[in-house]
Amino acid sequence: MVREIVVLGSASQAPTRTRNHNGYFLRWDDEGVLFDPGEGTQRQMLFAGVAASSVTRICITHFHGDHCLGLPGVLQRLSLDRVARPVPVAFPASGDVYIDRLRHASSFYDRLDLRLQPVHAGLSDEEPVTVEDVGRWTLRAAALRHSVETVGWRMEEHNGRTMLPERLAEAGVAGPDVGRLQLEGAITVEGRRVTLDEMSVERRGQVVAFVMDTGWCDGALALAEGADLLVCEATFASAEADLAAAYGHLTAAEAGRLAAEAGARRLLLTHFSQRYPDVGPLVDEAASSFSGEVVAAADLARVAVPPRRTG
Ligand SMILES: [Zn+2]
């Protein structure tokens, strides 16, 4: 099963010759979550090899144009491709007027079964709210600090257990008994009781956090907590910290500090201002406070979710 982020666009307010407006596709087993489709997302998906039919869910952080103006095209494409299953669209609740306009931006034969999921999350909330829990994973959201209501996202796999083949062999557990042990927690083999705890170690579920336009805030930290992959805006370098503060954005250095404080593993920087043709210095800034891996988003790049940690 593949778990990765496909970068569809990595520019902020204005696209450049090398960076499309925002857009990110999270491939997560058979789920495909499209985050913040900016203008041009439909065509970027084509270049990136992301079929419209693989979009199973859409999440929008806020309704500034660079994060949502690609939505009409994507929705009409889903309809054109006769995607029959329901497609949930989650967004900050106060943006319902924009969702309605984007949905009906122009005339098309509407076959869509969209399920609107307005998210109510406040800056004073203690922890992220649950948007969807499908059993294997949970999608959560938390309020971010920006000039309009904004929420970030956290895709969280539930913890599981990894079986230890050597211990199973020693205990004589094989074949269908392994499945029975996983299901029942303890079984009896040749008169001896064998427990799942002895035969396995805890396997931490994978976490992908998505922190877009925001100033420093508790919500961003809560979303990023222990994330295997943190996708984070880094609109400005520290030299422009005053601009970042004025417009509710993070500097690259703050993105690095966020990753470090949250204990994230891989940091994917994105949402770059057009003023930086070379984002190398932004990566260096983030890396100065974060010892994990820092990657700068490039359009059409695929960035894997690091393998699960065990124990
Ligand atoms: Zn933006």
C-alpha cells in the first residue's frame, strides 16, 4: 500500500513559471485526499498521474483563492468522469457560502454526490476535532491562526501490533492460529496459553499533518504532534518575519521549530512566496532548528510518508 503526498502545486498567492498554485494529493492506501486545490489543479493532476477518479475526499483549509479556486474544475471533472460514490468535502464551517459558490461556479451536468462536512474548530479548543473515523484511521482538524477562518488537518492511523515471527515459531503458533490470536488476544496452543502481547510489539500508526496558512499557534502544534510527515507552509524567510506576522504566515524557521517541538520526522516545506526563486535558504533555515529531514516541495514531486516506527 502506498502512502505519499503528491505535490500538485507549491506556490502561495501568485504562481510562478515553476510553481503552480497550491494543491496536494495524499495517497493513503485506497483513499485519495485532495488538499487545497488551487487554480490549475485539474491539469497538474494529469501531469502528476493522479486520476480524478482516485480522489475520494477533499479537504480545504480556508477560502483564500490560492487554496480553493481549483475546486470548480475538479468537481466538474469528477462529475464528467461519472464518479458515483459520495465525495466528502471538509472545510471551515464559516466558508459555506464559498463552497456553495464554487460548487455552482458555472453550468455543468451535476452527477456529484458531494457530502459537505463543515468543520467547527476554535482557536481555544484543547485538541483537534474528529471529522471522520473509519476505524483504521481518523481524520482530525484544528483551527489555525490566519486572517480568515482556517483549519489544518491530521490523518491519523490507529495503532496496531506487529507480529514477531521468531516468537510465534517458538510457541508453535502457525497458520490460522495467528489470525485467531490477533482477533482474540490470547489462545491455547498444545495446552499452553499464548498472548498477543508476548507475540507482538506495538506498532504506532502513521500520521500525516497538513498545516497551511497560519501564524504560530497551539492548533498547528497539536496537528503536527509526532507526525511522520508534516506538510507545512513556509511562505517567508526570517528576513521577512514582519510580513509573516502581519499576514498570518509562518517563516521557514518557524516551520522548522514547529516540526522540532511537535516531534515530527519529515518536514515538507511548501506554499512559497514568489519572491524566492531559490528556496534552498528556506530549507537551511528550517533545518537549523529541526534535526529531522527537511524537503522543499517541488511541483509534481512525490514525498513518501516515512515507514512506521515500531515499539
Ligand atoms: Zn495561501
